[in-house]
Amino acid sequence: MTDWQRLEQVIKWTGLSTNAFAAGIGLKRSENLYQIKRGNNSISKNLAELITRKYPSVNRAWLLTGEGDMFAENEKREGIPYYKKDVLRLVCETAGCDADDYIRMPGFGECDFAAPVTGDAMAPEVPAGATVVLEQVDPLAPVLSGEIYVAVTSAFALLRYVKPDPEIRDALWLTAPAGAGSEPVRVLREHLIRLYLVKGIVIHKVL
């Protein structure tokens, strides 16, 4: 089985088009995948990491070498990947890292991963120590105005409320809660490397 045949098998399993699959795993251009289809490139370690981070049940070793089965046998990988690293540090890393654990949360099957928040810029809604559950979304797609996102550019990663800019069509405003002392940030969509919607917030109470 060629690299493209393995990749195509995963894409068909997700039920997505090649372009939608590329956007879903965080690629800006689906051309990377078509180069594999043409036989010009192979599946790189970075691409395999992007795929298995989005779809933890896919066997990374099988993607890279064709050995073994398409799906990982380790039952621990069932659920949402959880990382102990601060979420803003985690999303800035270009190379993937292995999840520290996997958590099961009914109703959150579409989410990509969960990680803690160490800062308090979004308190009280997201206090320091809370865990956020994130779903990666297309930076160019419409946003849910007023919802909390993690926005990643080459210059920063911020956990903020997001609203469309009423003056500039392809821009967004990133804002913190009133009284937080953080100035609103305007960002052009074309500068967004990745965008994650916060689908859940788990607050850890000290009793």
C-alpha cells in the first residue's frame, strides 16, 4: 500500500473531502496532500502527528510505514487527548507531542484536545487552573460572535472572546472580559495560523 493509499483510506474513513480533511487537521493548503497523491512526497512525521492529533484512533506507525493496522490498539487512546501543558504553549508548538492522557466526555466527540489554562486573562469565566476542551475550526469560516476561542498567529496565541470586525470584513476582534486590563486586539484572518473554538470549560474546585 502506497503512502497515498493509506492517506486516502483515512480520508474516506472520516467522510470528508480532501480539502476539508486538510483544513480539519490544520493544513493551510491541501496541495500538501495532492503532492503525496502524485507521488512527489511521502507522509512526513509532522503530517502523521497532525492526523493522529485530530484522529487519535489512527495508528501513527501504520501511517508512516504501512506496518500494522490502521487503528491503534491501545484502548487508552480512546477519547479526547489531554495535555498537561498550558494550552497557549501547546498550540504554539510546531512539532506535535504525545498526549498525557485521554478523557471521555459525552457530547464532545468532535473536540480535538483538552489542556489547562494557567493565566487569568479570561477570569472569571475561565479561571486559572481550568481545563478547556477545544475544537479546531477553519480560520476563514464564520465565527460564533462572543464565544471564546484560542487564536494562533506567528506573533501570539490568545484565549479571548472573538467577534467579527464591523469595519474590516476579513478581520476579527479578540477581547478579554471587562476589567481584565487587556486591550482588544484586531487580527486579520489571513494572519491566523490556527483557530480553536472552546467547546467546554472544566473548573477544578479546591474543597
